[in-house]
Amino acid sequence: MIKQYLLTLILLLSGVNGWAQANKVNDYTVHWTTPGGNASASMPIGNGEVGANVWMEDNANLLFYLSRTDAWSENSSLYKLGRIRLSFSPALPTDGTQFQQSLNLREGKIEITLVNGDRNIRLDFLVDRESSVVYVKGLSTYPVNVTVSSEIWRTKERVLPVHERHFSLQKSTQDEWATEYPDLVASKDNHLIVYHRNEHSIYPFTLKLQNLEDESNKNKDPLINRTMGYNAVGDGFVQMEPTKLTTSEPRKEFCLKIAAHTSQPQEAQQWVRQTEMILQQAVSYEEAAKRTAAWWEKFWDKSYLIVHTPDKVTGDKITQCYILQNWMNACGGYGNYPIKFNGSIFTVDPVYTDKNRNYSPDFRMWGPDYWWQNTRLMYHPMLKSGDYEMMMPLFRFYCSNLPMLKRTASVFYKAEGAVNPETSTIFGTFVNHDYGWNRGNLKVGEVENPYVRYYWSSGLEIAALMYDYYQYTRDAAFAKRMFVPMAVEVLKFYDSFFPKDEQGRLRITPTHSLETYWDGVVNDMPNVAGLKYVTSGLLALPKECLGTENLAFVQRLQQALPELPTQQQGEQLVYSPAEKFAPKRTNMENPELYNIFPFPLCNFTTPDNEMGVRTFNKRIIRHTHCWSQSGQQAARLGLTEEAKQNVLAKIQNSHPNHRFPVYWGPNFDWTPDQDHGGNFLLVLQEMVMQTYGDTTYILPAFPKYWDVSFKLYAFGKNPVSGEFKQGKWIQKPTAKHPTKLIVNGE
């Protein structure tokens, strides 16, 4: 039975912890004692913008893919920068050589050792946290020649076969736009320089197809001239051929530096000079390693969550998955673009995920676009982990596209405000295959894809997540600069586009209830719940953030909102996907639970909790993987057993062909499935801690026979830490405001 204990806590410094997480993370890291052989056995590493997948073949060659979050090709594919191979001569023999590859989480690097008697080679692989330079540092007990080779797969212009086009924007289903263009090699003494430059762009075609081009956007092409690649150099390395460097003589020590760079210069030579400048300014490996380790130590100490279960294996696996998924997020989450849900920057050759897809390493399923329902799930758990800086690329992305979202509302719907496509290009339009290439009798703005034709609620979710960010940070400047402009424009669309009924209430139709219910839908739960949450959030801001005019508008709109939809099922009243809807289902979602997550209107503390539980228990879709949200909804309703089983199912979802433990999926997406990983983080966090209003609840849905040590964040950048073991508090939770402690079964 749940008992509640109110602990009046003393104001403590936010930095006080029972112990430092940075000292513990390597207890849960990854160590391999055999080479992986191919990219399916790669380790991911990155600095937030630049990433790499690193592995060693059986012949002791080191290989890695380089990537960046902003390496967008002419058809808006997120390309790899390239593949690089390091080989050693004389090589250690395959037989009798001991191998170890370890991910040093605390210091943010990969360490590899090869030992054969008194001969050994040690390699450190590092992505500098403060630059776009990748370092490969080598030490050997015997002199070796080191050869560095570029392995280029984009070698010629080619039309992509139809079955391989899923990762690109296209002009049509025909061949006129499904073209891959070759990489280029620059000639410079003792440098290895490979890059891809966009001499074409899908941007102008997209704007014209969708009637969105005007004077404000036609010269803002983010793709044309975008140049992405790398420049590798090392002391003592000389050029053998344009794509190969080697040491001029056998060495016992070497350091390779690689500038991984993207920019949009008028001439390719400008990009080359930029990479040269990056390398000239690069610090020594020792300095880069020192400052990178310092950053990662702070990252790990910022928050943590360690679980122990009666069977040690399960607890260790939960904890390892939590730590490694946070590693993945941080390695690819601080760049110029948000994390891609379908693999981030850590996809590898697709044949290792699906044997029938023997395509290039650039391939990923579900396209180059940002799907909001998937993208959000990497960012919700960043609130409780205190990773506020990592959320800013997401917010900057959508705010920078606000002019295009407003243009879409105006051209497509003759409405004010802004509409965010559920499946959005990097420049804010619908993707072409959803909008439809062959317009025929379709009107301007009539979206061909019926799954997203009237899917409006993603704009409300963006605004809601911004409000959540404000609650956790109390950053009034952010609210005024980002949250209010985005939220108000989204609300203006609803106010100007949808009619009012006889009572003056908003009547939201045509609409979908997510992608699941299309026909006859009126006042769907996601839109109604989102409108209620966003308007309440705006009205809760300091008055100076909202302004007088916006205040009056939001108050008026809030008064016109319909009630949350409900329906009678037998003798029970439950929440409904919409006020009216045809029962035919077209996808695997539970929109009737959107007032629980993502919009926190119903939870275990609210008067309607019982109705929320009834609705949850009657849900049709019970998936535990990918973007399905049953886990966090169960936790928010206080359903401990359901939340626990969801977590246990999630940690079993890693792909059997991939060696790194958190290569989830592909599920409904691709491998590594990042929305699955984000969902896992969030469910576990919600089991441990939830904040509503001015009260934080500890262990609201956590099994009584599990132990946990944690440091998470409540509203107001408020760190809450504690250690619960064998039903007792070893370290009582500490926070800046009174905290309700809820312990199951005590």
C-alpha cells in the first residue's frame, strides 16, 4: 500500500551528492576482448557535433566512419563524411595476439590494445570536446609503419534504385531526382582531404512544388554549396597517393589529427582553407584529452541513476543501458541540428540490420526528415537529467523554421499563425513524398499522404516542451525569446482556421487523432489536451514575458476550448481519442492517453487519476518498443508493475547483429532507434521522480524490492538526489523545496 511522507528539507547546495557518478560510469561500460570484424561491431563516440563509429578488423586494421549532425547532401540526406582505415606494418599476427577495446566513458575516449609477447600497440581514439578535430594516438613497443587510407563509396554519379531512395528527398518517383553525386579529393602535400560538395539542391524544387517560394525564403537554401568532409594530417606522415598517407619511416609513436568540417562556402577551396585553419589551431592530443575528460566528468556528475535488483544482472543491465543511451545522446546531441530519431549520426551499413538492404552506409529507413512524434522522445528525458544545453539545438531548429511554418499556414490553409508538418524537412516544409509530386486534381496545400494530412498537434507539442523547459530552468529570457513566439503563432492557427460552435467553443475539424483515426474526427484528444496545456503554460508566465496583447489573446482562446473528450464504455467513463470519430484504425497509437503524456494533465496526483487508469487499462496498443508511450503513461498514473515490465522489455530490444548494447531496433524506425532509447530513459526517470506544481514526488512508480541511487532535476534547476536500498533511505532525498516521498509497500 502506498504511504506518503512529507519531508521538510533544508536548503542545500545543488552540488552536494552522496558520491560522484564520474567515478562509477566505467563500472558499466563496454569491454571487448575480440575484434569485431565489421561495422556492426563498432563503438560510437562523439563530441555532440562530430561522431565516429570505431571498430577493428580481425587483421588488426582500425576502421571508422566519420559523421556530423549537419552533413546534409543535395537531396537532404544525412551523409557520412567517409570511412578511414589505419593499417600497421609489420602487423601483429592474428594467432596469439591478445585484444581489448574499451569505451572509457569517464574520459570520453576509446582505448584499444593489442599484445603479443613483448610486442604491443595501444591506440586511443578521441573526439575533442572543444573543436571538430578527431585524434588517433598510437604507441607501440616496436617500430611500425602506419598507413591511413580513405575508402570512398560515393565514387561516381549514379541514379539511386527505387528501393534505395528511402533516405533522400526526391522530385518524383521517376529518375530525374534520385541522384547520388561523387565525393571529391583535394590535392595537398601530406594531407588526406576528401569532401562532398552540393552543386545541386532539392530546396528550390520543394518550395516551388508546394507554392511556398517568396522573396523572404528563395535565397535561403541551406543545401546548395554545403561542403562536408575531412582533412587528415599527422607529424611524420607523407602522402603516398591522393587518398593515402603513410609514416615516412617506422615509428613507435604517432598522432593523427582529422578535421571533420561542414560549411557552406561559395568555393570549395574556402572549405579546404577552413580545415587547414582548424588543424593549425588544434591543440596537442594531451591537451585535447585533458579538456575532453574534464567535460565528460562534469557531464556524468550532473545527473545519474543507478539501479540494483535482487538478480544483479538485471539491475546492471538497466543501469548500463541508462548510461550508454545518455552517452549516445551526448555524442550526437550538441550540434547544429537535432538528433535524428532513425539512427542519429551512428548508423552503419544497413546490411547488418537487414540482410536484404546491402546499400551504402548513408542509408537509413524513414527518410531524411524530422518526424516530431519520434524526435521528441530523445528530448523529454533531458529535463530530469539537467541536459538543458542539449535541448537548445531542437528549439533553435524549430524557431529558425518559424517563418516557413507561418508561410505554410498562409499558403496551404489561408490562416494566420504557424503549422508544423509532422514530417518536416530541415527547412520546415512537408517532405515532397507526403505532400505529393503528381498534384493532378489536388489543390494547393492539399497533402496527399492521408496519415499526416490533418495532423496538427506536433506544433502544440513543440510549444509544450518549451514550456516544460521553462518550468525546469525558470529561464524567463528563453520564454520571451522562444517559447512565447512559437506558442502564440501555433495558437493563432487554431484560432483563425477552425470554426466556433453555437456556444463559441472551438470546433477542431478537419483533424486527425494522431495517425490512427482519420474519418469524422472532431475535437481530438491530442489537440484539445495540447491547447489546454499550452494556454495554461503561457498564462503561468511572468506578465512581462507574455505581454498585454498576447495575454488577452490567450485568455480569450482558453475560454473557447472544448472539454477533454470522453466516452462511455459499458458502465465506465473513459477518455476518448476524440469527441467524435469513426472507429476505423490506421496506425498503432493510443491518442486517448495524450492528456497523460505528452501533456501532463492527468496523473496519480489528479482527481481524474482513476479515469486515467481505466483508460490506460482499456488501451488497444500495448507495445513496449520504439515510440510507444505506455511506459511513461503507466509511471505517471502510479502503475508500478506496468512501468517495471515496460522497462524490462525495453532493455531486451537491442539488435542481435550489433555489438554495442544500446543499438536498439530497428522497430518502426531504424538502428540505432533513438526514440526507443529516449523512451527508456524517460520511463525509468518517471518511475523514480515526478514533479507537479511545487511538489516533487519520489519513487511514485518504483518497485519496492529494487534499490536506486539517483540525482535528477525538478522544476527550477532543482537537483534532487538520494539513495534507497532494501526499503530504506541510505541517503534521504535533498532538494530546495519540500518534497513528498512516496514509497511503494512501505
